[in-house]
Amino acid sequence: MVCASLMVPLTAFAAGKQGYIVTPDACYAPEKVEGEAVFLKAAGVCNGKPGRAFVQTDREMLKVFAEGKFWKEVPVEQMHVSDVSESLAKADQLTGTLTVPQNLAEEEMRAAAGKLNTYYRSEEFQGRVKAETERIRSEVLGNSFARFYPDSMAGDGRGRLADSERVYLFISSSMPLQTVRNYAASVARLHDPKVIMVTRGFVDGMTRIQPTIDFVSSVLKDDPSCRLSETECRMRQVSLVVDPLLFSRYGIDRVPAVVYVRGIKSIDAAQSEGDMKNTNVTGSYTVFGDASLEYVLEMIGRESGVSSLKELVARKD
């Protein structure tokens, strides 16, 4: 099972190749790289044991400064997939030597957690949370609430989807870039984290992450002419995940496609919602074809009778 969220740090696209260097202590982490020098700063408790740190540079050698003091010049070793494979192999070996004691109360805890989860998602509890939120807002903040939180005054909850609802927008790097960027702009305008863009896999396979990073940055950059190698670029606030299980679960054999799902209940929120052993749903609606996201959501809302979709589109920025 592969399910990965792509979070693109704005400073991760500086010029140069990614590699690693040895450090005088495992507690040091790179603060910045300037020309032929790398400056380290303690990020934990130093114990005198050498460490390694990742850097991004075109240099083959770097002069290492720890807390402003020169240590020595070291080579920059390039990262390879084999390095990751070796680390995973060592982790597997270590796993075989560890013994986790049995939790004697596991069944009782599982039953209690299930009962608590059911109550948390119930209309009764969610209604009480909403009522208490309104009471605190009224009694504590009063008329000041609108001044400090103006976005919250645009209607009841601004038409956000419920915790049990999702809108999946299935895309691919094979689609025209401008088309994908238009969809990303539409998702950003809705301002709802439960509207998610989904790709089937990594661009050019899992052995090379850079093509996927380049594709995601091209999609999410607010200004397409901004060069991440030269400056920080403003990114659209959009959830984008790599999850082939979602493609399989909803039978997505062509893109773009929009799927609205309701009644979602997951055993483990950290696992893919495309895994049918982990997540149950009440129903779903699928629309294939290149049409605006707002139009598709309005159409699904009319056919399904779901009011939250109508409110979501009506209250976009």
C-alpha cells in the first residue's frame, strides 16, 4: 500500500544536488550553505558521536563550521536509492531482534476506542460542540469576534464539508499543466482540506523523487513564472496526495475525475481511505471529464441532494 502526502517546503528547491556530509556530532544540523562553506547549529544534546547531515550544493567539498567555528573540510557524498534500501534492510534486521510485550487490555481498549469514536462522530456530540462554541464566542468575545476573525462571519461554517465527507479530484502529470493548475486554483478557492487532489503514483516511478517534486511545485505555485531555484514562491494551500488505492476503489481509469464521498468511517486515520479494510463509506458519486470543479460539484449536489456541496461552491472566495 502506498499513500503519501506531498508537502512542498518553499526552501527545498535551492540550487544544487542533495547529498550528505559527516558532522563533528550527531546533534548538529545544517543552518545554511554559502558557497564552499556549510554552517551547523546544535539541534539537540551533543554526545561526542559523529553524525551525518543532508545538504544541497553543487560543491564536491565543503568547509564545515560548527557554531561558527571551523571544524574541517569534508566531501559531499551523493544520495542514492541504495542508501535508502540499506537503511531499510538494517531496520528489518533490528525489527527481528525486538520483542514487544503483549497488551493484556488490547481488546478492552479497542472496544472502548470504538465506542468513543462512535460517540464523537454522533450528531448529539457534534451538536453539543457547536452549541458550546457559539456560547463561548458570544459570551467571551462578543462583538469583537467579527473584528478578529472576519472569515468566520461569512455564513454558518462557510459551507465546509463534514468530517465524514470528501471530494477527491483525480489528476495525472500527463494532463496539460495549465489544466491541472486551473483545478488547483479552484481547490484553493474552496478553502476546505477535505477537498483533495489525488495522483496515482510518483512521476517517473518511486526511484526518483525530484520529477514528482517539480510537478507538484509547478501545479501549486501561485505565480507560474516564479523560480524556486532563485527565490521563495508563494504556494496555493491545496491538499495533494499520492494514493493508488483511491484510484482502484473508485474505478478511476481516466482523468480528470471528481468523486464525492459521504459517510466515511476509518479505523485508522493515518491509513489510506482507499483501503476498504480500513475505511467504510455510505455512498459516492463520480463524474469524469474536463469541466470546472465548481460546475461538477454543483451537478453532483443537484443529483445527490447534498446541501453541503451547494454551500461549499456558493461560499468560495
